[in-house]
Amino acid sequence: MLADWIGHHGDIALWGAGRHDAPVSITGNGIYPRDGIFDTATAFSFRCVYRDGLELVVADGGRLEKGVGVRWIGRDGTWVWVTRGALQASYPDILAEVDENVLGPQAGHHRNFIDCVKTRQSPLSPAASAHCAASLGHLGEIAMRG
């Protein structure tokens, strides 16, 4: 999950927080199988802290209050949560301010990639953003094993 889905949910979390930098500290733990051919965490949770104090928690769906997805929590405790096909907030009025067209037409990542190769336009999700999201999974794995 950390090598695959972190690219999806981590990307959205960092985009929503306006981040394109690395955390300064990561702590966490994971449960690893003792037998079999797989050695990746089957359950995990780690906390990333950024230079300005922003905290990002990455965890498997069973350890998150709302389940799999991304949830941003404001200083006043209000929140917005998103996952595939669902959008919720602590107060319905918050959703009235959400601009669902902020990224433009959603033809899908594969189509967007092909169109960008052909036109030399920038993709909806830039490479730097994908790098930061994928790095979260690798850094979290190192922190949990450390």
C-alpha cells in the first residue's frame, strides 16, 4: 500500500495542503508478517511533521477514523474528507465553497499523460508533486523499520 496508494492519497493530501516539500521528522510503527514471502507492513501509521508545524498522518484505512481517503483538519477542528466517489465535511456549509472544477476537465490520468506528451503541456499533477507523494511512502517505511 505504501508503494502504490501513497501516490494517490499522498498526492491529494499534499496538493490540498499546498505542500511541495519534505517533512523534517517522521515517526511511526507498522505490523509486519513473520511468515510467507511478503515483508511489507500489513498495518501501519506514521506521522510526518513539516518545518512550519503542519502534521500529516499516513495510515492504513483500519487506523483512520473515516477510513481510506484524505482528511484535512483545520485549527478550529473543522474538516473536509475525500475519497473516490465521496466528499464530506464537518459542516455542510464548507462544501458550498468547494470548487469541483478547480483542476479542469477530468479525462483521467492516462488520457492527461498522453495529451501532455503530444502537446508538451504541463500535466494536471506535476512530477514534483508525484515525487513528494511517493517519497512519503519510502520515508514512512524507513521510519517504521528504524
